[in-house]
Amino acid sequence: MENKKEKFKSILIKLKGIRYIVLVLIIAGGLFYWFQIRPSKIYSKCDTSATTLARDLYKFNNPYNLKEIERGIQNRDSYDSYYKKCLRSKGINK
């Protein structure tokens, strides 16, 4: 009878240890996502968005420069402005 109780207690102790390990892994995974993966996705989306908006603005202001429009020329200041606004709206200050 005592032997079964001791086995049961040792199993419970091992389960508590596993719970803590799982908890630490979940927290570490969440922190990794929040500080590594999430910002890289935001940078990528903001880059795409800023590029599109800057090109559209350039096309609007320079409708007769067809060669430059085909090459994807854009105004660098417009791109930087759109990019910074996008980052700030997503909670990243740069």
C-alpha cells in the first residue's frame, strides 16, 4: 500500500516538473513570436504597402514618364514617409 502511494507521489512530482517545462516553452515561444516573427512580418507588409503607394503617387504626379513608370521608379521621400507611417500604425517606432 505504501509503495503505491510513493509511486503516485513520484508521478505527481514528475508531472509538476513537466508542467513547468511546458509553461516555460509556451512563454518562450510567445516571446520569440512577439519580438522576432511579428516585427519581420510587419516590416515586409509595410515595405510592400509603401512601395505601392509611392509608385502610385509618382504615376499620378508624372503621368507622361512612361519609361520610368515601367521601371518602377518612385519618389524616395514618399516611400520613406509611407513606410514610417505604416510602422507607427502597427506599433513599431523607427
